[in-house]
Amino acid sequence: MKEAKEPFRFRNRLTLAEVTGRKAFNINELLEGIKQADDEVIYYHTHRFIKQFHHLVPEGANDFAYWVTNTVQADRLGEELTSIDIVRYNSLGDLRAAFVKMIERHLAENPGPARTVAPGREFHFMRAIRFSLPTSCSASDYASFLDCLRAVNPSSLYLHVFEARLRPPYGVDDFSHWFRKEFGDEEVGREISRLDPYSYTLEGLRRRIIRIIEKRLGEASNV
């Protein structure tokens, strides 16, 4: 199989948390905080579960839903916020709007004084400061891509599969984009892009992509 004109260079993601100073003691204040939050705040509270708990069975968790359910004890709203499928959104602005719309609807349907939590149990808005760091892994063909994919740490998968969908070309992961662009391989590109990354742990996702590439190499060797 031919070599790529542009090698795939694997990178790692490093994320630091920054305290914004904004707090919410009730659902109304949570709503206002989300409305005014920048993309890095929305990113932190919706994506950190994926990276932090990559070794666990994945869930559609986010900090907003967790606080509403476990601290405010507004179970119905918590379930609704948990149900927001962040893989459907190709921008953090659209994801923010989805949370705002759901909370506004809840408040409209449940008028009256908001339940305020005690000091020490408030929601703290945090911001993610993200860094992309180069690794020593570079792939120019299918075999070297497999070698790198087996070797890189989970934060690299997180960057190239999850975060890639939030930047141009929106909704497209780095892996499928590379196979299509460099090899015109629509089959591999389609199989990888169809994977729902939120249905796997990062290690499970790694194994699934490895199987897709191994299958393609096996087919090529039989031609």
C-alpha cells in the first residue's frame, strides 16, 4: 500500500483547570452562568468526564447534570441534562444553547422559588486551558499507523477522536479525515467516522479502530 504524502503526526492533549470565580447556588444561577460561559467553560463541564474516566464504562455524564441531580436533587431536570448527546453537536456554542434551552423550559414548567443549596455545595464554574503536545509517533502508511495507535496514550485518542470534531472540518475526526485525504480510502474513513466515541471507553475505542485497520491490511494482502 502506498505511503501518505502528509504523515499523520500523533499529538497528546494536556488540560489544566482554571477557577473562574463564578458560582451557582440554584438552577436559575446555573442557567445564567451557562449563558455567559465561554467555550472553554462549556468544554470543561461537558468533556472532562470522558478523559478523566476513560477506563470506565462510558456514560453521558456532564457536570451540570451531576450537580442538578445529586446536589439540587432536581431528578427530572438532571435526567434531561444527562440525556443531551454531546456527540450530536459540532460546536460548543450549539451545545451551550442546548443546555440553556432545556433549563429554560424546566423553569417555565416549574415556576416558583428556586431551591438554593447551602454554602459549600454550590456549583463552581471552571475553565479548561488546553495544550496540544507532539509525540514521537508519526505514521506514513497503514502499518505504521497501527504501530502508533497501539503505543500512544489515551489522551492522544481523546484529542484526535473527540476534540477533532469540534474544529474544522466540524464533525470529522482526525483519523477518518487522514485516511480519506491521503489514500482515498472511503471504506476505512466511513467505518471510523461511524463509531460513536461516547459508546466506548477510550481503550475500547482504540481496540475497535485497530480491528478496522487490521481488516483493511488483511484485505490488501490478499489482493
